[in-house]
Amino acid sequence: MKNHYPGLLAFLCFLFLSPANILFAQCAPNLSQTCNATNLLCALDELNGLVCSNTSPIPSSCSPICSQGGIAENTSWWGFMGNGGNVSITLDVGACNNNQGLEFGILRGCNCSTPVGCKSLPCVSPGSSWTINASVQKCVSYYLWIDGCNADVCDFTISTTGGAVATLEPLGFINNVTSGVIEACLGACNYHFFVDEKNDGCFVRYLWTLDGAYINSERNTYLDLPKEGDFELCVTQELLNSKDQTVCAQETKCATIRVQKSPDRFGPPRNICWESAFPKGYKWFNQTIYSTGEYRQKLSDATCCSYDSIVQFNVLDKPQPEVVYYISCDNSPYTDILGRKHSPCLFFKEITLQKTSSPYKCDSSIFLTALNVNYTPSWSVNCLGTQVELLPNIKILFPCNAGETYEFDYSWYLKNDSTKLISKDERLLVPAANEDYILKVDVIANIGSESAICTKTFYESINEGNVTPECFPVAGSKVYCFDPVGEYWIDGFIQTPVNFYNWTVVGGQIISNPDSQSVKVSWNLNAGDTGKICASYNVECGMSCEKCIDVLFESKIAGEDFAQRSLTAYLDAKAHPNGTWKLISGPNQVHLFEPMNPRTKVSAFNYGYYCFEWSVTDNNCTLRDTLCVDFYFAKKASPDYPVSGFERRNRTVVHKVESSLEINTPTLINSNGKTKVSIYSNEPKTLHYHWFDLYGRKINHDVISLSPGLHSYEIVSPVDAGIYFLSVKSEDFQNLLKVCVMD
């Protein structure tokens, strides 16, 4: 079919020599040079009567161009939408530049693999025609191509049959309401309006209008209906060109929306449990219900239709809680009617039992007191001459302290003869011979109206033939390097007669009767040495174990630090005729009334933290110890009261060399008088002052801006007469003065 050189020569001649021979180079509808760039026509019939020439210089990408053969050279394209019927396309070829003719065909989409029909071998020669018959699918895109054989360019005419615009399926009724009147309620929101879609496979658009006003272009629409009355709702379906969105066909359907007010609705009476109404109230929409009555509420249904709901609410009384007492002997929990377990110990705990009352299934409750009875012996054995006393010392483990009481019954048996009861007493006196015993203890627990008996059996396995006396610790007095004599004793009550006492001392000598429960010892210790004293005793049933304590010379002789809410206190040191008190630190001077008295009275001039030294000089040693006293006014009286300043700082000594503060005022001033302060500062600062009464309450306060240099500032005193404290402080300093304000 193709001869390149003659065709090329003819084409060049066409371009340069014979342009006037092409009669119909301009086409309507316009051709496209490629398939993808082709405009899509709504119907094939738009090509009927087309007179044109194949002037595209671009060949189709399909090879071969037709199933019959042929090579694309200069392919022109037109697109159209199918209508689902049988169509025919007739190509009448007129004059051609090279007298070769044309080839043409139809593709489904721009896909070479989906040809519908074509004619290429032989070509449609000049002056002849050819018809392609095809069946097309509805709304599917088809493309007509025309190509010059051996690149020939020809005039041609296209005739079509059966290529009308695709028909739309008739619109159904809006919301499928055949009467055309859609009933709706006043206030409805987001009301759904729709039409059934029947044009599957076609690109259809729906245009909605309400009383002529555009709404949207979806198959469904949703409207709010805030007004009462009749409204016209119309929908137009449009068949669109799938490529350029132009309208190919359309149809309109309308309906009347009748909007009316909804009637009141009465709900069934409701019974409200007490716990639902109290304490926060039962929430019914935006209302809170506390009491019985009829309530009205504006509501809306699924379509937002507004209506009044009227309901009678009955608020039920709260059931009275039952008081429950529970006693367990094995730590088993109390199980309520809901199957929940509550472990002891509980005292009058309210337990809610959800939805358990009859007949409305409201919550009920109980006040539960639950205790567990657990006990164990703490055996003690005492030798009493030639006999041994067994004492179980029954101890209640982890008592609940919920008001319970206990009674104890004891039953003693020989282990070798457990059927023989030998005693019902708590204490059992037995011979000092190895024998095992059984003790059964019944504990009767009582609480409220409940009582329970718990029984436990304990097995005693003490060797009564090898019982030694009870061991007691050694206690004694403190000793000092200047007072080395101390008194020591066995700290306990010995129930049986003692044969003798045994004392041993390391680092000292006993200076009293050694065969006694208490002795005096004179210690010969150097600084840092540790002495020891031990004691034991002998009775009829044997020797007790030995107990010891270490002995050191005490160095703490001044007493413990303390705080005093006043300016006067009493010191308390270890007495010695050569002892002396002196002040070693503090914010001001103090007066020691009797410096050589260990319990001297001391008076401070200002509140603050003072430390004193008590020193003792003896032939054997010199000992010094310190005691600190916190003289304060009212630590907790006011959050603004400058506690740390009163207690820890020197309020008359400058803390920074570049700043200083001096209060210049008499201690007696008139009300509304002036207190003057002289302040030196090397930079601008802020001064805060506060007046406090004797109870620590803040009476007045203010702020003064300080200028650099030495300046005098005035502070207004309180208006009422009385004794006050004036606190003045800045970033660098603070001071406190006691002032008496007179009428």
C-alpha cells in the first residue's frame, strides 16, 4: 500500500505548487491531530454532512492502523459519544493530491487494541465511498480516524445514520412520592431529597432548585425547613459530555414541599430513682429534675422536626440503708448480693448496691461493719521456784477498732492425752520438767448485734526443764569527765527470789554493794575511751543471761536548742560549781542574769537567733558545749511577717558595703506621726515597710522608691494608739523597731 518516494514527491508538490487544489481545508467540527487531543461530540450525527480534508501531519500511533493493514501517515481525528444503538459512517472521497485515496476507521477510546471497524485495503479511492456499520454502547467515547494512503491529502464528506444523542432514562418522582407533594414538618433540618439514578455508565449531573433558586448539582440534596408553607423543589438531570462537561441532554421533574408544624407528643410516665435526682439532679435534656411533676421539653426527631414532649416524672424516695455486721474468723471477705467482696476491716461503710431494690430497680445500700478476728500467742515462761509458769499472752492481730469487744476462753491439755482437760485458766503452772501442752483458745467477738466464736489451737513445745530466768537490760545515768560516778541497775521486775547478782565492769570500779540490783561505779576513762558494765542474776531455776551497755563520758552539757516566743528565756545546763555561760553569737547584746548559774535567766534586746556556751573547768578536764535559742515574735501570724529576717539576720549590721539603713525615730510617737529612716544606696531601689501589732497581724504597708546617695525618708505611723513593730526591708538590708504610738 505504501510507496514512500512517489508519495513524498506528491506531498511536496502539494505543499509548494498546488495549495489551491485543496478545497475544504477548514472543517466543522474541527479535526484533531491526535486522538487524546480530540474534542468529544455529544452525538455521531454532529459529523453528518461534514466536508473536510485530512490535513493533520501527525500519524496515528497504531500499527498497523487497521486490522486489514496499512501504515498511518497523516491521521485526523473526531470523537463522539455512543448512544447504545447501531450506527453507520459513510466516507465519500473527493479530489486527492496524489490520487491514492483514504483509509478510515473507528476506535473505542484512544486504544489501538479496541477497534470497532475500519477500511484500509484497498483504500477508498478518489471519487468513491465506503460505509462502516457498527454497534456502539451508550455514553462510551468513540473516535473516528481518517488517514491518507501513502500520505495522500483528499477532500471528503462524511454521512452518518443512527447517531443521535443518547437518550436519558426518564426521571422518577422526587423521593419516589408519586403525588408530587412531600409532607414535611416545621423546623426540619438536613431533610433528604433524592431521585433514583438510572443512567448507569453515563455522566449525568443533577441541578436542584427551590422556588427557582439554585441549590446544588448532586443526585441528592439536603434542606433545612425553617418556615411553614408550600415550596417548589425541582431537579434537572443533564447528560454531560464526559470530556468537556457540556450538556448533551436534559430533563426536569418538580415536587411541592408542604411544611407544617408537628403536634405535641406525650411520653409515658417515668419513675426516677433517688440517686439519679440527687445531689446533682436528673438531667432531662436541658432541664434538671429534683421533684415530682409534669415537664415539657422542645425536641426534634431524626429529621429535626420540632415538637413538644410532655412527660410526668415521679422522683422516688431513697431506700433506708440496712445496718450489717460481719465477723470473719479466717479473713474471708463479706460478699454482698451483687457478688462483690469487701475485705475487713470496715467501719460503718456505706456500700451502694446498684439496681437492687424492687420494683423499680433503684440503688439500695447497706452500712457495713466488717472485722476479722485473728490472734496468736506470744509465749512467756517464768520460773517460780521449782515450777514454771506458762503464759500465752494472746494478742489480737490487726484489730479493726470498730467498737468490737473480745472475750477469751482457755482450755489446756497434755499433748500426750489431748482428751484430758487440765486447766481453764489463762496461766498454767506446771512442774519444771519437759512436757508439751495444747492450748485451745476460743475468742468471742462481739460487735453491734453480731457475735461470733473463733477457735484456734496452739501447741506449746517449750522445754520447761530448761527454763532460765528472764533477761533484763542494764540502764544507768550519764557520766562526765568532771563527774565520773554513775549509778546502774537491772531494769526489770524480778518475780522470784534472787540468790545473787553478778556485775562486771571494764574501765571503772564498783563503789557500792555489788550483790544488789543496782550499783554505783567510778569510771577511770580518758577522753575517747569506752567503758562497759554487764549484769546477770541467779535464781532457783538458774542463771539469767548477761546484758551489757557501753559507757562514754558525755560531752553535751549545755542542753538542747529551743525556740522562745518572747525576749526572755531560761537556760538549763549540767550543773557544776565552775561552770560559766557566755554569748558567742547573735544579732544584738543579751543580759545573762547569773552567768555561773546553769539555769540562769537570759534577756535579749532584739528578736533573733542567739548561741551561748557553757564551759566547765575541773581538775580532770575542761568541757565546752553550745546552746542556741531562737527568740521570735510571731512566726505564723502573717504570711508577710519577715520571719527569716527576724530570726537569722543581724538587723543593725550592714550586709553590703554599698548600702546601709538606719532608723531614726523615738520609741514614743503620736498617731499619724512620722518615723524617719536614713538610707544610703548606690543605685535606685525599692523599700518595703510593714506595721505589725503585738499579735503579728499586719496593720499597714507601703513601698518607697529610693534614690542613689544618702537620703532621709518619712513613714506614716498607724492611726490607733498601741505598741507596734515596724519592719523595713529592701534587697540588701532590713531592720525592725518596736514603736509605741500614743493618742
